[in-house]
Amino acid sequence: MTLLPVWTEQIKYLVGIFAILNPLGAIPIYLSLMADRRPEEMHRTALKASVAVAVILTLAVWAGDALLSFFGIGIPAFRIAGGLLVLIIAIAMFDARTSSARHTDAEQVEAEAKNDIAVVPLAIPLLAGPGSISLAIVDAHQAGGLPDKLAFSLGIVGVAAIVWMVLRLAEPIGTRLGTGGLNIATRVMGLILAAMAVQFMADGMLELFPGLSH
């Protein structure tokens, strides 16, 4: 395989990861949770959340296969299940809302009473929830060998850095884009995710039932 297709695949994986993290869509929730906090505290929270996202998804990349093997789950079945979960999240994004698979009202109420929300619920499950973890595991399996997984892990760190920048600039971004702009961005990312989810499920079905390809 030539270098260009390899990097094309890596970029495709990382675009999917960024789309499902959807930091732009998380801005309204982030600002509501950080209301009346000092700017220094908001910046510290954004940094901690982004680091947590990088750690969580990197762990998924390297430990995902072992975890699936431990439970006796094959990658084809996980592709179908993960694709279904991602599709549910994508459908919620079409409506410009946060899926309950990522963040529930009960978690919102609990978060408002906490002093430190960086890891829970901001990093997980709002950003790096079940959908993004599933996506990282499937993408890492498709990436193949050690060099590709290393490149993918570095890419995830880069995506986490972008998440940090978005959260760091949450107030000016939210003001500039407004509710309509943020909703449009969320719907576009939802469309990308929906297409990826269908592809995941189709690939999983073809692996489980090879006869479907004839």
C-alpha cells in the first residue's frame, strides 16, 4: 500500500473521531456548566477535559482488541453494534440535540452541583462517550500494524488539541456562530457520522455473512 492511501485512511478516521466528539455542539452545555466560573478556571477545565479525551481514546486504540477478545466479541459484530450506536448519535445530531447515549438530563443536574466537571461529565461521556470509544476501537483495528496505530494515536492527540482550542475559545465562538451556526455545524457532522455508521454496519454484515456480497 502506498503512503498516500495510508494517510487518506488516517485522515478519514480522524475526521470521524472529530465529528463524533463534536466540540462545537458541546459549547452550549460547556458554557452552561461553567457559568459564573472565572476565566482561569474555564481554561483549566478545557485543558483537563481535552487531555482526558486524548487518554481515553488512546487507551481505546491500544486496549480495544484485547477487551473484545476477553469478552469473546468479534470485530464484525462490534462493527455492527458500534455502527448502530454511532447512527443513533448521528440521528440526534440531525435534530441539533445531544443524544442520551452521550449526556443525560440526570448527568446535567449532577454536573451543575460539581466543582470539577472536566473529566466527568465533560470529557466522558459528553465528548468521549460510548460512540467515540467504539469508533476508535474499530478504526484502530482497521488501521492495522503498529506504525499505523502509532500514527492514529498521534492523530487523536492532535484532535484533542483542536477540542482544547474550541473549548478555550468557547465564548467567542458561541457568540460569533450563534445557536443557528452551531446547529448547522452539528448537523453536518451528524451527516458524516451517519454515512460512516452505515458503512461500519455494512462491512460487519459482509464479514458475518459473506454470501450477501453475491
